[in-house]
Amino acid sequence: MSRHIALTVVYEEVEGGWTQATIAEMPAVITAAPSRATAKTLIVDALHEYLRSLEQEAAPLGPDADSEPVELRINA
């Protein structure tokens, strides 16, 4: 099965000529870099770390729960 999820990266010029990047649908994911190209790379890393933090905070499964892994691929 193949599905596509589109997220919107917003780039803004900030202090010192740096570029701030955020994901519009996930405002907690944010980074800044001296160039837009570097910000694009770093926002993917920030998204990865954000998703990992959610994984660590996940509630334990109930006794009747079943689970399986789902793999997401990000093409940037």
C-alpha cells in the first residue's frame, strides 16, 4: 500500500540573515540555519526527532491490544 502525506514547510528570514523553517501542520517542529538549503535539511531532522520523542512518550498498550510497526519515508 502506498499513501502520500503532504506537509508544508514554511521558511522565514529571521535575525542575522538566518532562515527559520517550520512545518505548518506541526508547529512544534522548528529549526533555523544560515541558509535555506541547510534549513531544509535540518527541518527533516527536526521532524524525525519530534516523531521519535512521541514514540518515547507513547502510552503502554492494554492487555488486549495488538500492534505492528508502520514505516514512513520522507523525501525532501
